[in-house]
Amino acid sequence: MRRITSGQIATFLALLLISVALASFCVWLVFPMIKWAQEFRSILVSTLFLCLLYAFSIATYRLFLRLRPLPQGEIALHSPDEAIYHVHLLFFLILFYPIMKSNLVPVPLMRTIYIALGARLGANTYSGGILFDPVMIDIGSNTIVGQGALLIPHVIEGEHLAHYPITIGNNVTIGANAVILADVTIADGATVAIGSVVTKGTVIPAGEVWGGTPARPLRTSFGSLVA
């Protein structure tokens, strides 16, 4: 794990302060309109502020990544790419991971949040698990990511740091509590069994069933079992 510098923390805090200021201004504009709420006004104001804070934080985060895209591949020590990664990481550690891990947000709404954070999700695709680094994840249509599954595009091994995309096709099933690591490609119609770990750089062909730790083929696209 690399050290996050004070400059990177200051950059994150400045962006967060912008979101807080925008959310506060919007609440201030709306406040006179909710006098009817009486004793419930404080609850409504707090809820509205929290929702607006997350909305503006997502917008600020995406604008930051548009100006300074999250790098793919190896990230050199003390490089500008490392600074971008650390600001991205602070957004997730402080704001976004608590929402992803809480299981309080309904799955259809989490789909919207993941798309807002940059994930590319096809029609009728939903995740009951956690999509880390959503801008590095591309999933086709009619695909389900099971409860508790983890898609992890980043690589953190001591001081080694890298980002590689995860690409998943159409009509894919990722079983509950499965783990999909960086640089994995899963083709159309494939299935990853419950609790499996798909290691870095794996390519799962179309229609195959994989399972285990590390994941291996259990059934081929021709329907035959693998010994």
C-alpha cells in the first residue's frame, strides 16, 4: 500500500468542499418551500442534503476523471498517475464504498449509481455485489453479478500498483461471493460458480462454466464436463 500525500488529500478535500457548498446552497434555496413539514423539516433537510452531496460528489468525481483520466496498466511510484489514483481512492474510501458495502441501497438503484460512477452496464444487467473502480468495468446485457461478488480491476501487491479493465459479455452469470480480479475477460453466456476466484488475466470462453479457487473449467461450451 502506497502512502497518500498531503497534497493528494488536499485535492480531494477541495473537490469535496465544492460538493458540500453546492449541496448546501441547493438546500438553502429549497428550505423556505418546506415550511409545511414542521417537525419533519429537519429530517427532510438532512435527507435532501445527503442526497445532493452524493449527487454533486459523483459529478465532481466524474469531472475530475474527465480532466485527469484514471490510468490503465502499471502505475509508477511518485508519478502523476499515482496522484490521480490516490484522489480516486479517497473518493471511494470516504464516500462511495460505504454505500456499496451497506446493502441498504436496492440493487436497481445501485445499477444507476454504478453507471453514474462510470461503469458500462448493458440493458437488464444488475449487480448484487461490489464493482470496485467502476470506470474500469464493462458488462454486457442480461448479466447478473451475484450477492457478495467482488469485481476488482486494481492490483495492489506491496508497492506494486496497477489497473486493468474487467470485461464481461452478455447473458453471463457471476455466482454469489465470486471474486473477479483484474484483466479478466468473460465471454457471452459463461457462468462463474458461487465462491470462485477468477485470477488475473484469465479469459473465460463463451458458454463455459468455471468454478473453484483458482477457477478452472467445469463444463465446456459444448456441454461436456471437464474431469
